[in-house]
Amino acid sequence: MCLFRKEESELNVHDMQCMWYEVEAGFSEFRQKNYRMALKNFNWIEKHFDQIYEDQFDFHIYSMRKFTIFAYFEMLEM
């Protein structure tokens, strides 16, 4: 995964929210019957979706406060 990050950056797969990698790593660990590590990888995915949900909730409040209604409606259509 170091091919996809900047040289000076210390980000890892979880910080970059690289869910496709975590899904594949989780299924790989599951097939190897390493259930603890599989569950750990799948748990990261759940944390990412929780963060996405919180970001969308924050956007609702921000849009109403700053009156950026057009961007708000575009996000609701998505």
C-alpha cells in the first residue's frame, strides 16, 4: 500500500479509509480461519461508515447554518 501514499506521509490503510483493501484482507484472513484478524479488518469498515454518517450529519447542520441550499440539495439527491 505504500505505492498509494506520499513519501513523507505516515498514513496507513485505515487512516486513508481504503475499504476495498480492508474487505479483501478481511476475507483473506477469514479463509485462513484467522477470525480475530478478519473481525478486526471488518470492524475498521464499520468505523469508516460511522465516520461517513457523522460527516453527512455535520454537513446538514453546516448547510442550514450557511444557507448553501444548492449544495445541500445536490447531496440529498446523491
